[in-house]
Amino acid sequence: MDRAKEVERPAVRACRLIEENLAVDAVAHILDGVPVSLGEYPHMAAIGFSIIGNEDEYDFRCGGTLIDPRFVLTAAHCVNSRESVPAVVRMGVVDFTDEEQMDDRVEIPVIKTHIHENYSSGSNYNDIALLQLERNVTYTLDVFPICLYTNIEDPPVDSILYVIGWGVVDVTTRRKSDVLLKAKLKITPLSACNRSYAEQGLTRHISQGIISSQMCAQDDSEMKDACQGDSGGPLNLVVNETTKNYRIIGIVSAGFSCGTETPGFYTRVAAFLDYIESIVWP
């Protein structure tokens, strides 16, 4: 027996199946972001929460990432309170004001929320959760899962990263975007990120500092960033943009304001492979 295949972990096996079905792209919460084309990030999901007194409408205030026909990955802080029980996930749409896209959208109820057992709302550690869907997603060009990034180390410094979301686009008015936006970011080493947070006195929810199960990223110009409402969405590492081949390397977790000199920080997906695999591919 091939020893390499014998020890291949479920996330790697799942990724191989995803990559076998990637198609070439026909079209070659984000502050100062660029609009996303339909199908450009087919793994992106919007998480909807029930609105009291209105059974037909949902409040979409967090993002998520499709990683399997039945599971969406998100941040624990999005879904860990009685007021934040996810009802549905919406996929296959990037513009909530586009009638044609909305007619074709995919919305599937959430039947179970798996929050990391060591997550506490008083801190930003272990900020990861999985949403189990009522039924399997049918894959299309506009709805398709992403591979997990499985290397615990930071990617090479020249790596291309995009954060995407429908979050706040104006920090003054708190206006959120109806159109999915993307922003190009670079990894910030943990040492520099910790120094920045300490200098700003922003360590209340990170008593141990920013640790190896987290990661930081920011825009060189300090203009582009994830913002409120982008929480739970993916930080995408580009493998090949032509074939829409990405890895989810981080989950939008927290930060100080938006687009400032302090980097935003993310849950490092590779640090939680055992947790993800135990639920999604047991």
C-alpha cells in the first residue's frame, strides 16, 4: 500500500476531489473593496438570522465558507448567543439588489451549529464554528466549495490573499454593502501584529496575545480591510485565479476599527484541521 495515501488526511482528500472539478473562469465585508463577479468566489456564503415578527425575512450579518456539500465554516462569535442562532445560508449570489441573481439564489436552512468547545465569548481564541445544512448543496458554477489550507506556517510573503464580504463600507454611517466586495491583503507576521496591538492597548480579548492558531493581515496602504459584517467570511489564498482555485487560510475574526494601522486578525484554519475533520469528514 502507498504509505502517502494511507496517511492522507481527510481535508487533503476532499481538496483533491474539489480540484478535479474546477472550471476555468469565464470572467476574468470590505472597506474600500472591489466588486466581485458572480461565480468568482463560489464558496462564499451569507449567514442569515431570523427576524422576530417577520418569518419571511432574514438579517444577513455574517459570512461563511462552503467546504463540503453539507457544511459551511464560519466564526464562533457570529453564532454563539441566543440572539445569533443562524437560520439559513445564502449562496450563488453576489448582489442582493440584482433580481435575476436573487431569483436564482440558493438558501438552505441550518439544522445544527457546531461551535468549538474551547471558544469563549470573552476572548477571540478558538473563534471557529461549523454550520450543518439541512440538505446537500448542489454544485454549480456559482456554488462550489473551497479547499482548506493545511500548512500551519504563514504562506510565502509574495502570496496573493483576498478577504471578501458584504460588511461595512463606510465607518461613519455604518452602511453595509449589497454587493460582495474583495480586498487584497498581505500577511502580517505575528510578532509585528502583537506589537501593533500592544501599542494600541487592544489586548482585552487576547490576554495571551495573538497566538499561532491566529494570523494577521492588512493592506499596505491601510485603506482596505475586513470590517463589521464581514465576520466569519474567508481569507482566501490564491492558487490559480483562472480556475478559481483558492484555499481558505483564515476566517475573519476581529480587529480594531477598519482600515487602520492595526492589522485585522483571523482564525488560522490549518490550526483547526482536527476539529473540522472530526465533524465534516469523521
